Amino acid sequence: MKISFHINNQPQTITIEDQNTPLLWVVRDLLDLKGTKFGCGKAACGACTLHVEGQAVRSCSFPVHLVEGKKVTTIEGLGTPEDPHPVQQAWIEEIVPQCGYCQPGFMMATAALLEEIPNPTDDDIDNNIINVCRCATYYRMRKAIHRAASIKNDSTTNSVNS
Amino acid sequence: MSDEKRAKKKLSRRKFLVRGGLGTLGVLAVGTYLFRNPIRRSLADFANTVETPYLGDTKTPSIWFEVLNDNSVILYSPKVEMGQGTFTGLAQIAADELEIDIDQIKVVNSPSISGNMDDFGTGGSTSISSLWQPLRELAATTREMIKNEAAKKLGVEVATLSVANGIISSDGKTMSYAEVVDGVKEWKVPKTPALREIKSYKFVGKPIPRVDLKAKVFGEHIFGMDASMPDMLFGAVVRPSEIGAIFEDADIAEAEKMPGVIKVVKEKDFVGVVANSRMEAENAKHAIKTTWKTDKVWQTKDIEDMIKVGQGTPITIQKEGNAKSILEDDQDKITAEYHSPLGAHAQLEPNGAVAYVEEDKATVMISTQVVKITRDEIAKRIGVSKDKVNVIPTFLGGGFGRRLHTPNGIQAAVLSKAVGKPVKCFLDRKEEFQHDTFRPPTHHVLKAKLRENGMIEAIEHNVSSGDVAFGSPLLPGIAPALMGADLGAWRGGMINYSAIPNYRAVSWRVKLPFATSWWRSLGLLANTFAIESFMDELAEKAGKDPVQYRLDQIGDDERGFRLKEVIKAAAEKAGYKDKAENGRAMGFACSVDVNTPCAQVVEVSIENEKIKVHKVTCAMDPGLVVNPDQVRAQCEGAIIMGMSASMYERMYVEDGQLRPIIYGPYRMALMRHAPKEIDVVLLQNSETPGGVGEPPLGPIGAAVANAVYRLTGQRLRSMPLEAS
């Protein structure tokens, strides 16, 4: 079957035999966007987190047919080195990643959180950022999430003022 | 003899292995003393204190460095990057001796075919410490080679040249490294030049941002899981769920007819499938009917019954004075027992590989900590000579010792050979949990006798553990016979309180029915948990402050001095108090690993009947610090990973299967468990860099248990630590 959607602001139509194929494998193997990671295949670790219509989704357990007509964003579409998303900027400033494998999932989860809660408290972070990082970079991630919120809020204020 | 020849001769004799190491153990041990305990003890002591050397090329600059047209330099690293920051540290070290800017150096993995491999692999907190000297010498030699050519091209004396940021200047004339190397067909390797003064370095010692930061923040495709080759197919291998299951046969008729299946591959020891897509391979795999042979249906209790001090063969790894006889005679001795559970690596990137086996050669892209062993194993299995197998290491989505065994590389290669195309093949998460090379469970018996003044007269640590180093391809097969005790299992199990007149440590080996092996810091976490919990128990019996009690019983040698300094630094920075206040209490513990002493103070409370760690203060002395930011990052990560292993994680065995098989049920530290405050103090009481990646994992379990005791009066002697 054919499935049409937007990925990182580009229209995309794919042809796929099994419409229940997890979105993760379509993104990684078919569209060659490998920033989104496979960790567990059971929505338990969050390494595969991306956005569907701005919502954080664990794509390893998300059938591809559900994105028909929707907007999908992956880490490749979140920001670029020239124009980083506030979350990526904060991640760089706090030097968060170690092995780095789980980090796109965390950054995508954080970006979605900041849309819902622009100034998350520590409790908000604890309750919403529930991905797994084996290098245990949580300490710097928490600092980076607070920093990302402040970068994002500053830029929003500036654009409102200007 | 010309100067050049003399230099070459000198070069060929230049070695960095003078400090010895594992490679020399066999030499030391062979002879009539083979099975005598004193020799084994000296071996154990040697293995406990010696710095692991670099076991790769140290004299061929051309396989280490490449100057590109844009005047940047590639460093081909024989050590892989698995999060520990090694690429960054190596870039700093090399840039300083090459006299280029940090932005001009790019560190990449060295493919096996280049010949730049380390026999030891990547692990043991050795990457920076073992390469500190050879890499500086290689970089300095490379710089001199370029300068010598520049002098020729510019028609000036070498002595007139100055260098900065990869630009050579003399008398108003300048030339970039790239311009110098352009067209040079043959290089002469001069004798190793004098190294620069450490204090003149621009990058060593500075908190340079990780060189892989952008790749990791913007989702570049750098991991083994991301690797691909043209016309690649997807493979899947059937793995048993039961412990000890041996492959017998497989009915592949149904799987062969599944959509997208190219071939079902039946080997003597496994069965796998190759298909057009990952899903098709996975679906077909589940259609294969495999028969396994198992001798026994294992349960957790079987494993617990095996891990007991007193069972098997004891090997004394440390002995001073007469601890054994003193403690045997003493009716009033203090004893305590401790346990640690079976633990999984649970690294996020599953193991796998992309392999392409052609007629007489093979290419394999893989996350591995042991490039050379991976290559040799694949070459042997597919019948291609080693030098025709190119293992291209990728960035690792976590290592932690999990990628010191890489049968997944063999399986991908076998599948590729069967279809003549590149095949990508990965374990799923259930397989990762059931086919891990686990951190073994341990049992510890501590005994001590105190003098009237409360000081320790005699102390003994007995540890029973599953294998760590034994059985690993990293160790020669003869090692168990030579060494008796598993140096991985007893790591951290020696008594560091050398002012005690009588002390002894004994290791009991247990071979479990599944693979146990290297897990970040090896036995350090469990052994330190036991010894340092016991030290707090003794301090209380003696009526002493636990920090002072430790300080008073450490010797005055260099090792003792450095340990005492970190103890004092941690206690002072944390404002350590030996009593609970406002519902919170502090706990202290310390350890020495790979010659790096580390002390930690944790502050805990009990919230909703659960232990909550609020703050950890960590003082560590890894010697010269190449990158203070990344050493801090290693401490922060190791502390939380150590909390995870000490407070939450536990694998168990149920009806023959290892469980859990997924994150969540395998409980791990998450964001909500991480301390809000981690304060790292770095001391540098050694002039060379020591190990960093594992030492800060040592004290955390004991420090938490000691804090909980102070708060609740409940002594937790089994990990995972749970307040009740």
C-alpha cells in the first residue's frame, strides 16, 4: 500500500507491503534517516522517539499507516548545526552526550515537553522524561533541559518584541 | 653508521612496554613455581597495581596520522569511542604535539586492515593512560618529519622553523602542513624528538568540548546499528531462550516460503535467515522450528546455591601477616556477609554487524571493543586469511564490556557468505538480555578482629564470584591455571588499609551455566560494597568516626597518600557528618581502581519507603587530567550507573530462562533517580594520566548502604539495596 506524509517538512510517499511495519523501520531503513534509534522494540526505552504532529511518539511500536497525512519530525529535522533547536543548543552547551546512542530520543522527548510545558520544574522533568540512558547522563540532561527552556523562552520573547 | 641509520636502529628498539602488564604474566609465572601461592599472590598484586600498557604499533606515524588538503589531520585511533571521551582526549594530546589547533584534528576509528590495532582492545580504563606516552611521541615525530621536509622545500635549516596551527614559518616564508606533505613520496622517520613541556600544552588539561558532540547532537549515522552497504540484505539469527541450550536441528521448510526470504542458513551451531527487509527476516526467523538440547532447567536458587564462599577452590590473592590464624582462633571476631546480584549490561545499542564476505575477502562494520579478536574470529570461521578481513569499527552505542565478545560479527559474516551479498544482522532486546555476558553475582564473607583501641588487628575478605576474565577471548586459555584466581572477579577485592598488621583476601571461583564476564569496573562495585560496608560496621563497633577510622588505617606509601587525600577532600567538600539530620544522612566509601583512588559521600533520605539519593560528592585522583570536563562526565555517569546497579538492577532465572527481557521490568536508574547535585573534586597527585572510566563506580553502593544505616539503623547487606 501507499502511505503519504510529511517528514521533516518534505512530502513523502512510500510503498510498503505491511502497513503495520513500525514507523521506526520506515524512517531508518527506507528513508535512511538513522538518527532515530532502535533500542528495545517495545516502547520501553525511548531511543526511537520522534514527533508525529508535534507529539513525542515511540516509533518502534507505532504502525506506519497511522502517519498517513501527518507531519513527522526526526532528529535530522529538529535543527541543524547552523540553526540548532534550543534543545540541541542546550545539549551542546552542557556537553551532554557520552556514547550518544539514546540522545536523539531524549532530545525529541524534551523538545515535545517544552511545547507542552515551557518552564518545566524538576518534577515535570522526572515525570515526563522517562527514556533510558545507560551512560546515565541524566545529571547533565536535567541541566540541559532547564537551559533549553530558557533559550527557547528568550527567543520567543525576542521574536514577540521585535 | 649514518645518523639516519642510527636513528632507525634506535627507533626499532624503542618500546613502551617496559612497565610490563598482562602480556608478561605468562613469562613471570612459567617455571617450577607455577602452582605456588606466593607467586600467584605476587601476580595478583602485580595485576592490581601495574598500568596496562598499549599493545599496538608505537613507531609507524604513517598508520596513525594523515594530513589532508585542507590542512587538517586525521588521527586513526586504535581505541574505540564508546562514550568515555577517548577520541577527545586523544585529539587534545595529539594536537598539542602536532602543534595544530584542536579544530584541525579529526579522530576516526582505525580499520583493521590499516594495521593500527591494539591487541588489548578498548577497556579497563586504559585508553588515555596507555596512549599518553606513545601518542605524544608519535605526534611529535610526525611534526618533526613534516618540519624536515618543510626545511628542504623552503631551502632553510630546520632550526629556523617555527610552527603554529599547522603552519610552518621561517624568515617570512610560510608553508602549511598540507603544502609540505604534497608530493612527498618517501618519509624518513627521525629519532623521537623531545616532547614539549606539559605546561606549554594548549589543549591537554583544558575542558575542551567533546569532538563528537555535534555528530551526536544532530543525529549523524555513526553507530554500528546505522552502518549500511550497497545492496544490503537483512539477516536474523535464531537464539535459544533457555540457559545452556545447544542447537540440534531446525525445520526450515515453512520459513523458506515466507515473503522476502532469500535464504535460510543452517550451520552446525546456529540457524539464521536472510531476507530483503528487517521485518521479513524477523518474521521468517519466527517460522523456523528449532530444536535445542538442554540438560537442566535452571532456577535462581540453583545459581544462588553455587555462589557461596567455601565452595570450589580458594586462591589467596593478598596476604600480610597472619590474618588467617588470628581470625580462626578468635571466638569474638566480627563477621558479616554481603551479596550482589546478577547484572546485565543493558547498553542501548544492540549488538550486531554489517558484513560482506566476497570470494577471498570480507568487510565487517561493527561496534566492537576488540577489533583484532573480532577480525581473527571472523577470519577463522569463514576461512579467509586475517589480513583479508577488514573490520571497520564504528562508534559504540555503549560498551561497558559488552562488546568484548562479538560472536554477532561471525554470524553476520556467515549469513553474508551464504548469500554473497552484504547482510545486516542484529540481536533484538530479548536476546540482548538473555545472551548478555553478565556481571556475575557475588557472595562476600568479611571477618575482623579489633584491638582494644578499636583499630583493626586482622581482617579478611572472601569473595565468591562467577567468572569475569576467565573464559574471555582477551585472556590466554592457560590463564586460569597460571593465575588461579580471576583477576576480574577480585578486582577491588583487596584490602587497601595497609596499616592494618594482618590482612588477607581470598577469591573463590564459580563457573556458572551462562556467560558472565566484563561489566564496567568488573568486581569493583560488589567488592567495594562488601569491604566498605564492613569498614563502617567496624568503625561503629570501635566507636569511631568512619572517615577518620579509615584514614588512621591507611599506610603512608604513595598509594596510601593519594587515597588519604581523596578521602579528606570528599569528606571536607561534602561537610561529612556521622549522624542523621532533618531526615537525611550521609554515607561514605572509598576505593582504589587501576591506581586511581576515589572517595564518595552520598546524602540520602527515605521517601515513600524508597531510598532517595540527593547529593553525591566525589573526590578522585586520576593523576594528570587531560580533559577535566570529560573526567567529570565519567564520574557523573559512573555514579548514576553504579546507583542503578546497586539499588535497582537484578537479573534472575526462572524455569530455565534469564529474566527480565526488557527495560522497565529490568529496573534501572532513570531521570527521577538521578541526584540533583553531583559535586566532583579532581586531585592530580600523579604526573601521568591514570584510569578514569571505571574507578568512580567503586564506592557508590557502599556509600548508599552506609548512609541508609545511619538514617534508619538498618544495615543493607544485599544489593539491590532496598529500604524496608
